[in-house]
Amino acid sequence: MSIADETTAKEAIDMWRNKDPKEQLRQIRLSIESLELNQMHYENRENEKGVIRSANAIDILFQRRKEIESEL
């Protein structure tokens, strides 16, 4: 699933909840990496709204990662 903003980040997390925690962590890692690349692209294009959307989605994914890691 392609994550572009806060809404799609939350939807992806909901889709992943029934998966094994290690698989969830893998999906989160890959999504964060992709969003970081998007964020750099937006920074280069001076698209502040895009940078903020990416940063917010990354924050949501980091928060979920912390939740999963605390449960392990």
C-alpha cells in the first residue's frame, strides 16, 4: 500500500493489525523509508505542504512501531 499522508498511514496500520508483529514492523520500516524519500523530494521542490504531510505520516508510523515494540 502506498502511503502519502496521515489518512493513508492510519488505513495501512489498520490493515496490518491482523499480521504478525514482525511483519508489521517490516511494513512500517519500508513505509517510513519510502516516506523519507518522498519528504526529500518535496524539500527539493520546496513543497512545504508535501514535507508536512510526509512528516506527519512518518510520525504516525513511528508511534505505531513503538506500540508494537513495547508489546514484544
